[in-house]
Amino acid sequence: MKRLSLLKAALPLALVCGPLLAQDVVEFHGYMRSGVGRSSNGGEQGSFYLPGAINNPSGGPGYRLGNEQDNYFELAVDVRAYEKGDTNFKLHFRPTFRQWNDARDASVDAGGNVDFSHSATQNQMVYLREAWGEANGVLGTSELLKDASLWMGRRFYQRHDIHMLDFYYWNNSGDGVGLENVNVGLGKLSYAYIQADRNNVNGGWDGGVTGWAHFPGTVQTDVFNYNGKVVVASHDLRWSGLSAWQGSSFTLGFQYNEPSVRKGSVSPSNNNVGRRYHAEYQQSGILGGDNKLYFTKGDGSTFWNWYNPEVNTKNNWWMVMDNLFVQPTKQFGMGAVALHRVQNEDSTQPGHRDMVWDSIGVRPTWFFTKHISVAAEIGYDRFKVSGDGSAADGQTRSMLKKTLALQFSPQASWWSRPVLRLFVTKANWNKYATAWGTPSGLGVFNGSQAGTTFGAQIEAWW
């Protein structure tokens, strides 16, 4: 996100524990999207995605152009609380608001999660996604530590994403503590400890709480109700800043999840570890853009970053992905992504499943003037599950989604924001695509294998 400006201000004493100097600075940046849409079947705009793909096996939103159903806003506030010489202390806050398109009434409770579903509902939601602080230049002047940063709190931790899918494929964010950018001569090391409190959060596929339906025809019982007896400690080690030739950048990572179970409560079902390995290669200077090639392999509780100690460590998965952006001329830019993901569950466990997810998509954009462009996005998902016991067991589930959007933006750039869009989206899916039940976004097309939506949206970051 590009930062808009530095605003000199006095931070309210409620946010700090000591006086601020006159030169202290508050900086604002953020992200937002907002829109309105309808479907060809009437009613609110649907969202086309294949259950089982993207961020978790409930899916959504799929290829995002003309496919997002929410109004979402996050305001990031960065505070230089202290600065003298090479030493500084910074604070970071990120309050966030989300409203789904079928919650237009502003009188709807803005507290969020009032029905205890732990999932997207018709409620508006207000929450704090980041609240953390960092100290720089406090660990001495050695080459090893002079550029290192000590941090604590709740934060987005070194996230890596595919913009076209809004998919954070490397994302170990949460409450924690860490040390970043330790200079080891060849690149820099970072370590983070992230802790997840399982409490009564259901890590199941429905994203709900205890007692909610797990799959059609089944009900989750007390499996995930830990009542504060279990936390999952995630140790995250990254080695970044490696370059073998001009324009290249390599990042390696290892994550280890270990459960901490209250004495007397330990059982094989809540004491499984998880491990995950990462390797990413980014090459800049490719036709005005760059390319990222990423590979990851994991097991146990690292699956989808659920931090679920009930996921047997014998369950393993791997994924390879390529994410390309180019803009060779002022009149044309394009993003593209392709990925392949395989999950193998412990074959000795009842109800085990093997899953394969393939996805490929492209978003070319043509600029007719500095401010006017047309973007076309085509995304195809294919998902196959073996052993889930459904009517589509072993069958391939597929969806093709296409969007055409007229856009207005400040610059003739694929990344230029804000961008105002008028769009039309069409999707087709096969008869097996809704084997786990119809996704909420496809509800208006229940019984069909195709649908069309249209609407308007603004997206911005600053």
C-alpha cells in the first residue's frame, strides 16, 4: 500500500503511556472496497467460488474482480512514538469494518458476531486486526543487531498474497513477539512466536462453533471445545534478502506448531504438532513487472493455518504456485496465476480424504486513456476429493468465472488505485461443484449450473 502523507499531530494520551515530543508523527494508510450488485436471478449479487478452494475448504471469494460481496474498510495508523538518533519506537493500529451486501440496514448491530456463529453473517462487524509495537536501534551497534527490530502484539506478520485471489498463501499472523532483520551477512533472519488460543473456536470446515454442522447431515460435537485448556505455539523462522543474480530475491521459511495442553487434559486428539516449509523466488525486471515462484510443504496443524492440534501430524500437504505481473507498455498490463495443491490425510483414520486443487487465472487490462481502462478476468478452479463419502466422491468439481469491467483510475497502471469499476460477471460450474452444499454466494442460483451478476465497486489503498 502506498502511504499518503505524514501528518504532524499530538497523539491522544489514551494511546500512549508517556508524553510525546512535538516532532512525533502519525501516519495514516489503509485499504477499502465498497460496492453494490445484483444477480440475473434477482436479489443481491452472488459470489462465484468453488467450495474447497482458496483460503479454506469453505472457499471464497474466488477470482475477485467483480466477485466481492462485502463493504470492507481498514485504517492503519502508524505512530512514531519516540525517535532519537538511530533509536525509535513505533506503534501500529488497524481498526477494521466489514459489512456484507445483504446487511444494508445501518441499524444492524455493529458489534459483530452477535449470533456466535464465528462466520460471516448478515451482521456488520467492527474489530481490531493489528495492535502492536516495535523498537529499533535498542539492541546495540553490532553489525548483527543494529538493524534488527524487536516487536510485540497483534500484527500481520510478513504476509505474502496473490492479489487476484485475495489469497494470503504465506500468512502466519496473530498475537506474538519476534525479532526481525538480524543481519547474518548473507541475508537476514527473522524469528516470531505466534500463539493461538483454541478455547471453543471450531477449526472445522464450517468455520463455526461447537455444535454447528460440519458437513451436510453431520453435527460437530465437543471436539473443539477446549475451554482454555489448549494453546498452539507457532515458531516461525525466515531467512530473506538472498540474491543470486540481478533482480532475484529468495526467501526461505520454517514453521513449527506445538500444542500446550493443561496438565491432566492431554490426549492423542489434542496434542499433534505441525511443520511447514517455505521457499519463494521472486524475479523483478520482467516486462515492467515481476514473477514469484513459491513452494510449500506442511503437515498437521499448519494446514490452512488453523492451528488445530487435532489435525493428525500424518496429514500432509504441498503446494506450488506461480504469480506473474507484467506491464510491457503504457496501454497494457496483465496479472496471471497458476497453482497446484495436494492434500493427503492419514489413511488409517476414518473419514480420511485426499484432495487436489488446481487453479489458473489471468487478468489483462487495456488502457485507452490515462484514466479509463477495461479489465477482463478469467479464472478456472478444479477440485477433486476422494473419500469424503459424498455423491461426488472421486469426481472432479470445476468452475469457470469470467468478468469484464470498465475502470476509472488515476494512472494508466495495473496497480493504480483508487479504481472505480462497472462490471458484469458470469460463471459456469459442473454438477459436482456444490457437493458440500451450495455456497452462500450461489444461493440465488440454486439448482443452476450457470449465473450472471453485475454491479459497481470502488477499490482503494493508500
